[in-house]
Amino acid sequence: MKLGILGGTFDPPHNGHLHMAHVALDALALAEIIFMPAKQPPHKLDEAVSPLQTRVELLQCALADKPAFVISLLEAERQGPSFTVDTLRALRRVVSPDDEIFFIMGEDSLVNFATWHQPQEIVKLCKLAVLQRPGYAVDLEALENQVPGVKKSVVMIPAREVNISASEIRERVARGESIRDLVPACVAEYIQKHHLYSNASNPLSVSKL
């Protein structure tokens, strides 16, 4: 079976995440994509992150009508920072040895892949499903010199860019601006109902959802 992994903070999950998942699902004929929320992203140790339960509930809402998309708390329930290599090792212990795992990322992330924790081990545990990004041209030969085995692991996927970030969404909510075109409707409604990301002096109005 071919499985996709899409990790992230998902604070909140947005249409960019769903676009990446749909593109990878179709391009690689994946059986399912596992959304893997991080509990403590190592690159965001100094940033405030919404509680795990909140982010999981947002994901459940966003994926409710998408049977090929599932949620795993494998990474979130582990203690300490959420290193991808540790997640993949844990996942390998519970899936079939014959399962093929594709870790989904944007080409902008591949640019910095050599700086990840134990990247040489990551490419032994999975393939890297890399969605191409305008303005990025990764030199795979140079990256191979830094991370032996990465060139064989990478599967490049042509993709239309969807320029959405979770930080942009949080900022728009705090300013009382619409996020209607950035997240699934149910995610916008959850954010409104639970007053997430809102500036108390400038709350997001229902009319702007």
C-alpha cells in the first residue's frame, strides 16, 4: 500500500494543506494520506502554538468528508520535539514492511532538507514527495553530496502554487478580516465559535466568514 504523510502544526489547517494532499494523492495514486499534527515543532519552540486538542478538532472538521485523509496522533503523543525521523521510525513499526511511505513537502522545504534532523536516515525510511514551487530550483546533485541517497528518494510533482500560510490566517482573524477563501467553511466556523486567534478589541464577525 502507498501511504502519504503530511505533517505540520495545522494552526489552523487551511486550503493550502488540502491542495497539497489532493495533488499528492492523485499524482502518486496513494491509498490514503495521514495528516500528522506536531505537538512541539522543533522550528517553533519559541512560538505560541494552539493546544493540540484544538488543532486536532480543526483537522477533524477539515477532513470530515474526505475518506482518503486520516489523522494520526503518533507524533503528537510522543514526548519532546517532533522530529520527522522519529515519527517515520515509529510509523515503520506499525505499518506493513511492504507499505511505501511518501513524505509530502513543498520544494521550498527540500531546499533546507540538509539542515533537518538526521536527513540521511529520513531518506532510508521513506520517499520524498516534493511539490514543485515557482522560484525554487533545487540542485539535487548538490543536495546528494550533503545527504547521500536523497536524489533516489525524491519524487518531484508538478503543482499549482496555493500561497496560503497559517500565520496569515491568524493575522487576518486578529484584524477582523475574512478568511472565507483560505480555509474550509467548517474551519472558519470553528474559529469563530471558539474565538480562536481573535483580537478582543476587533473580533471576527460572522458576516465576514
